[in-house]
Amino acid sequence: MKKIAIQGIQGSNHHIVAKNYYHENIVLNECLSFDVLTDSLITQKSDEAIMAIENTIAGSIIPNYALIDKHNLHITGEYYLPIHHHLMALPNQKINDIKEVCSHPMALLQCKEFFKQYPFIKLVEDVDTSAVAKTIAEQKIKGIAAIAPKIAADIFELEVIEDEIQTIKNNETRFVILQTQKPQNNTAHINKASLRFELDHKRGSLAAILNVMSDCKLNLTKIQSLPIIETPWKYAFFVDVTFDTYEDYAKAKSIIQIMANNFKILGEYKNGRL
């Protein structure tokens, strides 16, 4: 069975993605941080890893781009998960019994409008949504609730006090599938790529790259800049592109490789939106 590293524990959104993406028996390596998840791959404790990379409300998870780049990880696939946040606690409690809610900072951010109705509830950041649910269940803690996916309530036998408390109901997180070795993907099934490159400080240098993508019929779905730590005020660009034919992409790739500096292919894979 494949060993899959996830950020968090059973009942987390990463766990849901693992179940939905692999459709087979897998062994989960639970990691309480993305650094630990990355180390799990590098040290071969895991065959593949699932990493959240961006959210429709909170935007890009910048440190994760840096981890993928720094450790030369390969993106082999992606999965878009609708996010549903539920407030859960030990059974037989109502929301007025809750004095404190603990969850991952991203979950708290995505539910902040809901908690404006309950100013008496203290919001506390924690490392993982489901880890809080597990602690509440194991230690039988009353008066404290967790924000987590509904699967966590089922696993840890908690009661959902409030359903769907996220501010924006149409909320999705994009996850990428990672491994250390470059996969031998069939080009017939590849219609998306993640690229990384640097540009000289010249007028129109980025525009020239974007024109190449347009001329080669690539659709730019994401662009993100990150500072290059060793060189102040210089940035690396991370882009995602989709395409109808691999030949169009291959042509663009060969041109960009000449025009840009330190060009790197982070992954070529199937578009998870199709």
C-alpha cells in the first residue's frame, strides 16, 4: 500500500482528499506541519504527499510554494475540495455553553463572520482542525468546541452544534499531490503545468513571457511571485497554465526556457477541474 503524507490527522481536509483522490487502500502518515510533511517525503517515510496550496478566500499558501521549490518536489496531480466548516463539541451542549473555539488559523479566518454573533466565545489558533476535535473527545473537555469537517465528528463521536459556518459558502481549497521523483506521465493525459522562473529587471520582461504563453495557446490560471531570499528585491514567478494539446505547451516551454532565468518545471499533470 502507498504511504501518503497528509498535513493533520484523520478527519482533516487532507484526509478527505486522500480518500477521494486515491480510491484505494493507503497508509496515512499524519504530519502536524507542512515542514514535517516535506521531510516525510525527503526521508522516504512517505511515497507521496498531499499539500494544500491555495484557497478561494485566503489565497495562496506562500510558504508551501517555497517548500516545493526548495526541495525540488514534483507535482503529479491536484484536487479541488469544497470546504465545509462545522462547529462540534461533546454531546448535549449548545452554542451558549461554548466559551472557547480552537482550530487552524485558516479555518478561524474563514468563519470569523459567524463568530461576530457570539462575542463571548474566545477564538484560539491551533495546528490542526481535527487534532482539536480528537483532543476534546479524548479528554472529555466541555465548553470548548472545534471547527472541523463533519467526518471528524463521526470519527471522534462529537456532536455538530452548527453546520456550514464558513463565511462564503462557495469555498474551495486546491491541493497538490507531491513526490520526490519526476513521474513518467503519459503526455496524452497532461493538460496543466506548474512552472517557476526568474526574470531580469527589464521593462516588459514579464509581458514578453505572457505573450509567449498567449501565442502558444496556453491559458494562465495562476501567477504568484516570491522573493528570492539570497537576492533582495528580486523575485521568482510561479505560474500555472492549462492547454489543449501538449505540443502547444512543449513549444511554449522551449521558448520560455531560453527567455527566462533558472527555469524549472514543478509539475506536468491532469487538470483537477475537468
